[in-house]
Amino acid sequence: MAKMQDKVMIRLRDVDKCYGTNKVVKSLNLDIREGEFLTLLGPSGCGKTTTLRMIAGFEEVTEGQIFLEGENVEDKKPNQRDVNTVFQNYALFPHMNVEDNIAFGLVEKKVKKPEIKRRVGEMLKMVQLEGMEKRLPAQMSGGQKQRVAIARALINRPKVLLLDEPLGALDLKLRKQMQFELKHLQKKLGITFIYVTHDQEEALTMSDRIAVMNQGILEQIGAPEEIYNRPATKFVADFIGETNIFEAYVEEVMDGRIGISLEAGTAAVKAAGFHKEEMVYICVRPENLKISAEPVIDFNIRGKVKEHVFIGSVNKTIVELVNGQELKITTQPDVELLSMGSEVNLFWNEGKGILLHTKEEQIYNLIENTVKIEGGGDD
Amino acid sequence: MKLKRKLKEYKPISVLYPCLVYLFLYVPILVVIVFSFNTSRMNIVFEGFTVEWYFKMFENRQLMDAFRNTLLVAFFSTVISVIMGTLCAVGLYKLESKIKNIISSSLYIPIVIPEIVFGIALLVFFSSVHLPTSMLTLIISHITFSLPFVVITVRSRIAGFDPSILEAARDLGAGEFRTFMRVTLPMIMPGVISGGMLALTLSLDDVVISFFMAGTESTTLPLKILGMVRKGVSPDVNALSTLMILGTIAIMLFSQMIQGKIEKSREAHSGVE
Amino acid sequence: MIKKLGKKLPTIVMIGPTFFWLILFVLIPLCYVIGISFLTKNAYGGVDGILSLQSYKDLFQSEYLKIFTGSLWLSLQTTILCLIIGYPFAYLIAKAPANRKKYMVLMIMLPFWINSIIRIYGWNTLLRTEGVINHLLIALGIISKPLEMLYTDGAVLLGMVYDLLPFTILPLYTSIEKIDTSLLEAARDLGATKRSTFMKIILPLTMPGIFAGSIQTFIPSLGLFYISEMMGGGKTMYIGNLIKNQFLSARNWPLGAALSIILIIITLILMKLYTRVGSLEDMA
């Protein structure tokens, strides 16, 4: 939850973006705090890059406002905004060497030559490219180009750095290394980073907060642990990490506990805010799903062990339920595996099952909440 | 707010300027066409609409001869350069030797050197072998400057070929010739047609080389007009020119259409993949 | 051995005709021109087999030098005018919406393929002393006496620009279109104004296109003798007319050949420069 003393760096208010009749961002509300590493995460076409480009000023908002430090930036061109972008394909000027590329922004600001030289030196040191001043972009590796792009943006001392899938073109190993370096850099500089990616693992490792987007809608915003452990929607649960999702029906509402029935049996979850006879989803992460040969209290889900897959650090077991649904279960290598084809009972720690409203229920709740908020906004 | 945004996007100069350039390019062409329908003999004022020049032009023997020559040269040079060029392009595709590079680079010579030099070189050559300028020399010269364009166009079509298709044809029992007729040729046909269109327009468009190659009996329509301009031109020339303009435009549009079809079929293919 | 030949025979049949055609009608004639430029002319308008550098020496006569400088100046003016008119135009096409772009390019190509004598004849009709423009201007009362427009140096320049403009625009368009828009966004993002984005990014990156367009305008402009005849009335002599006359009327073949060699050398130098610019671009 947002702390009151945190200063809001960028505020998006009811931002819409349309291309013709195609609405790619739908009434987006987002507060980005000073000094935080915020990731916009979502599948391709979810509107995350468009959002970033609206903040940078490359795209105009169709409706709504964007505030940078409380100031509406609608009429400000990209070159008048205190934000800089690291582009997906680096967008280094091919005819300029490393030094000229990095110095570009300062030259435009008519900063004095010795000052430029000093600051370019600083930047090169920071991104560990000393001695490469005279190289052309074409003579550099992907990782090096990436560093130049970052240095070129940061030398202008922007209040916010926007990064559009900056590591997408790098190979896995280099990407891991750059993730670490970027995070480190951000901590050191204390600048707000807004990072766009479709790689959920990248988002989880680097971010202070993640904003998950889907089809132009902000699905959930929160710290990585929150997003992973308490997904707010089915989409988030499905998109972040692996998960088993069941359609279910609220059978019984007890104090802090809810009894549900699935197609393949019955189960119980710790949850509140649901009402009897509601259609729900229940999500359980593979590492939280457990199997036992013996019956378990409060749970009655039966299946058959179909397959064991060894995937390095853990074992993965596939269990087929009576209705044909397949579940993924991960166990530590030291846990003994049940033999293939054996009948098993499935269960989970009641706190680890995540209960979600279905879309219809969500809309219903949303309307209810909006009424509440607007009613409460007067004081 | 929305209106302001719309106004920002609308820049009159980005519409006005291209229109002016197009006007500059098309006005002389339109003038030629408009005066072909003029009742007055003089190309000064439009006095009234008539199509009589489109009939009168048939009576002008010299003009008709020149027009016929233009068409004959265009036809023969296109056919011959397409046959030779296509064979060459297919042959080059299979060839793996130094000759390939030699031919590929010598193909660019006629494209690069100034036309006037090319024209006089052929003139000097023909006169040294005692071949007087005639329809024959005209056709030879047009083949020579069309040939490289045909080879290049067809080659670019073959470049995307999967060599195993030809191997498959051979494997299924087709000989070299049958493979060419049944597999290679149908596949490169769009390239052959656009190469042919190019050769045809190049031939109709040429002035400089034809100028040196045409004999008194084998002048082409453009050269005839060049000779007439200073003495004064009658509107039947406009009528014939209009036909040539429309013909060229038709050829261009046709080859654009084929180009469009090729792209579409390529997209369809990549869609399957 | 025979078997090997049999295997190669189809390829020989395919490539052979073009190969020999190019040797016979391109390489040999060009060698003839080179050879003749080192021979001497005889009194009957033919060539004597006496080796000499006379024709190259003749090139330095002041009347020829004047024609050279005049031609180069005209070609330079043509090229620069084409660039000035063509660059903004190419830029606007490159930035036009994709569906409109196709037609805009096609509309540039169309006149380019129509025989240029017919098009120049159109100008001739417009510009003549008793032509369309003069008639219109008098009828509108703007002028009382017809203007001398045709058969002037200005008319020649107009004809040249008109004929060669598409040659300039197409390479410019290709190079402008190739620029990655994210580069322009990056420049704006780093604080560059529109003007400095153009000067520092667009212009340097389209340099190869500017160069290609210039060459494709400059080289043919040297040989377009018929434009100076149709638009200039042959009043001013240019290198193209000079070469043409050496072969058709003056019958000084060695001199004409030497002039052609000069043209080829100019072409080769420009091509060399161009490939250098091109390779610079590839590196980037």
C-alpha cells in the first residue's frame, strides 16, 4: 500500500489511447513514486509500450492527463520533458561514435565542452565502457550498445528513465547480468525507472512494483511478492509464474474460510469477501499443490499420477483428475515420488489457495467499489 | 482540445508541395494530350474539341512509318532480350564459378556508362564492320541495353528459390529441359513478365541510343518528333504521342499489378510457413 | 571428359548467348572507342591508323574547355535544383501514410517512363514565343509583349531538371524511408529540436541517398543533347552536343571518342566515390 510520504513522480489519470477505433489503453490510472523501479508487464499488444511512449511524449493521449511532478505535460514535446528513454533496439545514431552518441543530449542543451567531456567520462566509467569512446555502434556487441544507450539517456540526469524492453535482444546469460546491473544502477542513482517487459521473471527479479497490463487494462499493481502470492485476477495468476486454475463454486462461507466445490471434488480455502453460491476461480501454484496416498481432511480431489518430469532443481509431476484436467505439481528432489498410475488425493495448505472472483463478479464488485470510493472521496 | 490536436496534425504544406511537384511533372504531358483534341492546327489556344487528328494521323506516311518502327523495335528487342535474359538468369543460378562473377559485373556496364557513350560506341563498332544503321542495328542496340535489366529482374525472382525444388523435379525423372519448362519457368514467370515489361518501356523510352542507331529509313516516333519540333508540329503528332503516353501508362500499371500479385502470393506463402 | 561437357552443356547454352552478346556489343565497342581516341582523323571523315594523343591535346583548346565548364556548370545547377526540389518531396512521400505512399511513388515513376521527347515537346508547346503561357499572360493582360522563354539557357535548365527529377527523388526517398523512426524519437527524447534532429540525424543518414540521387542526375545530364536542342535551340553547345557532332556532322571521331572517355572517367570517379560512401553506410 502506498505510503503517504512517498512523492508521486508520474501520475496517469484516466488515460485512454485510441488508434482509429482501436482502443489500446483503457482508462489507465497509475501513480509512480519517486525513486522506484516500476515494471509495466504484460503480453505483446497489452498497451504497455504505448503507455511508456505516452509518458515519453511520442504518443499523444486520446483522453485523460499525464502529470510529471504534478505538472500536466500534455503540451510538452519529448524534448521538453525531464524523462529519457532507452529504446528497444537501442536507437544509437549509426553515424556517431560512442562519445558523440552519449554527448548528444548535452550538446543540444548547449552545455560547455569541458563539462560535456567530464560528464561523458563519468558515464563511460559508470557503464564500464572506458576506452571505447571512438567506436561506432556497428563495431560493438549487443551488450555494449545497450550500455551506450543507457549512458546516453542518463547523462541528461532525467527525473525518470523509461526503458522499453531494453534487454530483449540480448542472449539469456547477458540478460541476467544486465538485469542485475540495471537494478544496481537504479539503486545507486535513486532515479525512477519505468521498465517495460513481457518477461515475468525479469519483472519479478528487478522491480519494486509491477503493473500487470492486459488488453489495455491495468490488471494489478503491487510488489513482486504480492503479485505472485496474491494475484488479483485470473489473468495475473495465469501470466505470472505457473499455476493450476480450477473453476469452482462457493459451497459454504465460514469464518475466514470458504468451502468450495470443483468439478473434480471439494476443497477449502482461507478467504473472505465471497458470498455463497458464487462462481469463482481457485489458483494453486505447482509448488503449493500437494499429493498424498491417504485421504485429507476438508479436501476431496482425486486424480491419477500420469507423468514425472525431471527439470533440474525440482521434479514435476503431472496428475490427471477425473474430469480430464491436468495439474502440475513441483516437489523437491528429496521427496519420494509416487508410482505412475497410482490413485492420489490432492490438497494444499488452505492459506496457499487463491480464490478469485470471475469476470462477471468482478464487474459487479467494481461498480460497488466505485460507488464506495466516490462516496468516500468527499471528505 | 481535440480540435487543437487535429489542427496540429494537419500541415497544408505536406499536401500543397507534392501537388506542385506533380503539377510540374504532369502539365507538359497534359498539354500534349489536350492539344491532340484541338480543332486548331496551332498548339496555342484550345479552340474546340475534335478527334479528327486521330484519323488524320493515318494519312501522314512518315509519322506512321516512324510509329510502326517504334513498335517493331520494341517488340523484337523485348522478345529477344527476355528469352536470352531469362535463360542467362537461370543459368547463372546454377553456375558456381568465376564466370558467374564476370557476367554479373559486366551486366552493370551498360547500365552505368552514359547512354551517349554507349550510343557512339555501337555506332563506331557497326560502321567498322560495315553494317549501316538500320532496323537491325536499332533492334540490336535495344536488346543490349534491355538485356541486363531482364537478367537482374529475373535473378531477383530466382534468388528466393529453394534449390531442392529443382532437385525434386530431377529426382522424379524430369530431364534438364523438362525441369526448366515444367518447374523453373512457371515459378519465375512473374519475374519474366516484369522483366519483359521493363524491356518494353525501356525501348519505348529510349532517345539517345536510338538517335545514333536509327538510319534514315528506320527512324522512331520520338526521333521523328525531335526532328519536327523546330519546324513546327501538327496536332496529329499530339494524337500519336497521346497514344504512346497511354500505352506506356497501361504497360506500367499492368506491371505494377503483376508486382502486387507477386507480393501477395509471397505473403500467402510466408503465411503458410 | 565428354560426359563432363555434356553435363555442362545446358548451362553453356543458357548463359552463352548473353555472354557473347555482352562481349560483342558492349565490351568490343567500348574498346573501339578507347582505341579510336588514340588515333588520328583523316581528311575524309574517317580514321587513320596513326597512334597519337592529338585528340586529347585538342581537348585543351579554349573553345572546348569553355564547353566543358559550361556543361559541368549546367549539370551542377541541374543536380542542385533537383536536390532542392526533390528532397522535401521525397521526405513528404516517405512520411506519408502507407496506403498513400504507394500511389505517390507510382505517380513519380509514370512520367519517368513516358518518352522524354514527348514530354519535352509539351514544354516546347508551353514556352514558345507564340505558345500557351505567353498567350495566356497576354490574354490576362499581365504582359503586353510575349516573353522570350524558349531557346534560352533557363529553358534548357528547366528541361534538364524536369527530365531528371525522378532520378533524384527515388534514391532520396529510399534512403529517407530507411531511417529507423526510433532514431528520430531518440533525438527528440534527448532534447533535439526539429531543426537539429534534421541537421544532425536525418541529413547525415540520408547522405548516401543524396549522393546516389546526385550521381543519377549528374551523369545522364551530361549526355542529354536533345534537351539543349529542343529547349535551347542549340544556341549553347554542351558536351553532349559536342560528342554527337563529332560523330555525325564534324566527323572528328578521335576527338569524339576522347570526349567520351572523359565522360566515362567522370562517371567512374563518381561511382567510386559513391561506393565509398555506400561502404561507409554499410559499416554504420
